[in-house]
Amino acid sequence: MWHCTSCKSTCGADVPLPLETAEPYKRADLTPLHNPFPTTNRLNSQSLADQWFHTPSVKHTITVPATVVLGAQWGDEGKGKAIDQLAPQSTWAVRFQGGNNAGHTIVVGDTTLKLHQIPSGVTSRNCNLVLGDGMVIDPWVLDEELSRWEDLTGEKPEGERLFISERASVILPFHKYYDSADKVVGTTGRGIGPAYRDRIERVGIRFTDIEEVLSDSSIIEDTVLRMNKQLQTVGYDKEIQPSELSSQLQWILDRFGSAIKPTGLMVDLALRNGETVLLEGAQGALLDIDQGTYPFVTSSVVGRANATHGAGIHPGHITECFGITKAYCTRVGNGPFPSELSLEEGPGQHMAQVGHEFGTTTGRPRRTGWLDIIALKEAHRISGYSGLVVTKLDVLGGLDEIKICIGYELDGNPISHFPTRASDVERCIAVYETHPGFPALADEDWIDMAERSRKDGTGYDAMPGEVKNIVDRIEALSGIPVVSVGVGPDRRASIAKVGGPFDIVWDEATF
Ligand code: GDP
Ligand code: IMO
Ligand code: MG
């Protein structure tokens, strides 16, 4: 029996477990009774837990709307733009893994937002934001991001509509010092791998742990001892002092205490109430720790299977899972890339220059190459996309011909899958099919085309024939329905499948 603190008068002091409803889920029944957001954030964790406990579970045979947006390549596919486009229809946007290695860009008119940890749904004021259980979070970077948002809009969302999971791990300066020793992977140097390593070793500090750690000087001393020993092993000459760690943790508590919540409960409760949740992926499928080009990968599971887990809800909630792919490929950092082109000349240079291919987080030049269907199918195998968003098709304008990698040759043998060993992938020679190119257009002309496609309801038919052919071919080769085509960085520069999930009308260019 659980003791109920919020409903004593109506349900008695003790509540039997489990509290499941036998009745089918009816949104209309539940909404007026349990629609606590955004006021829930002002409740304490106990009353939130009680409210969650008393809200009937949705029957598992009935799907409820959690939509996942994932990178289907090596990152930087345009996830931020897709989330920004979907957010007006959503009450929650949740980051579920990674940290500030991510850089998600949103362009609305003259304003460009680069977000590293704040979910890209921030642009819709009615969208609650969660930095979820599966994340590693740099509080100082979050502080900077929030200041930039406040400067731009005057809003302070933390504790009001932006919440940090109690279960998320803290990235400390130590993790960055340690990450700076990486010479192999070409990490972003943001401390992501070391923070996840601490979590796996079960010595990391989660946001929920901060208070406890601060109250016990022996934990602080042991932690600092361990950190300093590890820094020595990588030749880092700085020593961390216990007082330094204490004051850093105290600052985090002072700055973010009101925003640290049991966010899994909040998101689950929202779904029970018929609200809609966007799960925002970071990195891309080929950077996945288990399924990517190991060891040239990031430190978390980036696919659909971790989207709900890292948000603290169950996988049955997912209704849609969108894979985002560029019409070509890019990769930042080291590791194999079979369809890679030269950055010094030809189409690879064109992609880099026209597509402004520089890392959003580190500013490093991104490596470029033709679209790789084998890699895309690998991503689809892992995450099962219900729809594909093809971005940056505009960037290919002006090339004489456009190639798509449809297979590899490995040591003289044709193969049509992604080898497991990075050294094998490195030796793969891409096999291409070639399509006629199409003329370059100015950004404004692409936006006009996209606006026309919405206004006239023509969708993909608004595209010139040779542009549409590329989209049709990507759909046919990948076997994934294309739901939206990106033709520029701006929010409006997308041509959506008529009646599809991205067929949305924006009233004005605003946050
Ligand atoms: P994310 O990490 O997946 O969110 O992607 P990034 O923001 O790191 O990188 C994508 C870059 O491409 C950003 O600069 C976007 O503004 C830009 N972008 C997104 N979609 C399009 C598109 O359809 N066309 C063009 N030209 N740029 C795009
Ligand atoms: P978004 O979310 C592109 C790459 C790094 C490096 C490898 C490991 O913007 O798509 P890490 O710092 O994670 O340990 O680095 O992964 N990488 C990304 N590349 N976009 C990202 O995020 C990335 N996050 C990590 O360049 O090769
Ligand atoms: Mg990015």
C-alpha cells in the first residue's frame, strides 16, 4: 500500500498498487480532470508523484503520441529545424541523450539560434522542455544558453517550462579536462565520454545527488582524489581542490535547484493526459555507441530504442519516428566515411561552401560526401523510421550531376551492408548511381517555392522535375517515405508531403 498525500479526502489514506484502469483510454474524460501543466512545475515532487499515481495508465494497445526525431547519418542533419517545425503542435520537447556535444540550429527570418542542450521546442512558448534522464549536462553551458535566450526573448524558462531530470548526470570541468586528452576519436572535447564513463562506473554525480554529496565532505574528498589520479594518467598537470568541487556543486544547486525534477513522471503524466511529446535526438545513427562506426562514435545510444528510455517513459508511446538525412553526407571528427569527397575541389568543396559545413559546436570544417544509402539503411534497421526528412537539397543546386552511393566494394567483393569493423568500412569503395543536376536558386526563391507548395496545396509537385526525381529516388532506394524536403535553413524553407506530419502552416516568423 502507498500512502496518498494529495487525495486523502476522496480516496482514503492508503492506495492499493497497481492502479491500472480497466476502461479504454478516453482523452476527453481525462483532460479536464488532469491537465496540470504548466502549473505542475510549481508543485513539489511528492504531489507530482501522487498526481501521476492517480492518473490512469493508457492501455498499451492504444498508441498515444510521442514523436521521435533522430539523426540518420553522422549528426548535423537538421534535427533542430525539424523539432522547431513540429513544436507548435506539441506540449513537450525532450532531449533524451547526449549533452552539449550537440549543436542544433534554428533559423527564423534574420535570427539564428544555436542550441546545445536546451530542446529545440523552446521556440514555441507553449512547449514544455525537458533535459532528460539519459543526458549528461554541462550546467555552465546551460546557463550561457539560457542567458542568450533571455537576451533574445526576455523569457526565463528554467523552473517554469524547462526542467532538468534528477537522473541526468552533471558534466564537471574535470570531464572536459579529461576529454581534452583525446587523440583518436576527434571528440567535441565537451567532456561527454568521461561523464558517461563515470555514470557507467557508478561514480558520477547526478543532479539528484548534489545535495547529498555537498553534505558529506568525505564524498567530495574521495571524488577529487579519483579525479586527480585520472588526470595524472593523461598528463594533465592541474589539480582539482575539494573546495573547488564543493563551490561548483553549490552553484549548480543555487542556479538550477527549482528546475531539477522527476521529469520521467512529468512526461508520463503528460502522455496520460493526452498531451503530445517530441523526443529530440542528438548526434546521428552512425555515431551510436553500439551500432555506429566504433570506436569513432559518441558515448550514448542515439536511436529510437533509447528515446523513450532516456526520457523515462516506455517505448509503447511512440507513434512516429522521423529520420533526418541530408541529401548528401557530412561527418565531423575522425572515422570511416565511404562516400567522402575532397574538400579542396569539385562537389565536396561545393557542398562545404554552399552548405556552410562547419560544426555548430566546435566550428570545425565538416567532411563532405555523397548520400550513402547503405549507411541510411543501417540507420533505418536500428530505428525503423516511419518517415524521412531530406534536408539541404537546395545545396546540391548548381552541380552538373548528383551521385547516390548504392553499394560498396570491399576487397574486390560487392557488398550491400555496413561492415562492423571500422577498418573494414575504411576500405569500402563506394559504388554510385548518377543523376542529372539542377540549377542553383537563391535562398528566397527556394522559400517562395516552399510557400507556394503550402499555399497551393501542391506539396512535392512545387519542385522542378529534376529536383523531385532525386527525392523520389531517395525514397525508393531507402524504402522510407519522405515526409519533408528541406530547401534552405529557414523554418519556412521546407516542402512537406501534402497531409503529412510536416504539412504545417506558420502564421509569422516569430518565437
Ligand atoms: P542538427 O545538429 O541535426 O540540428 O543540425 P545542425 O544545426 O548542426 O546543422 C544543420 C545545418 O544545416 C544548420 O546550419 C541548419 O541551419 C542548416 N539547414 C537545415 N536544413 C537545411 C536545408 O534544408 N537547407 C540548407 N541550406 N540548410 C539547412
Ligand atoms: P548533433 O546533435 C556531429 C562527433 C564528434 C566526434 C564523435 C565523438 O549536432 O548532430 P563526443 O564529443 O560526442 O564524444 O565526440 O562524435 N559528434 C557529433 N558530430 N554532430 C553532433 O551532434 C555530434 N556530437 C558528437 O565530432 O567525432
Ligand atoms: Mg549539429
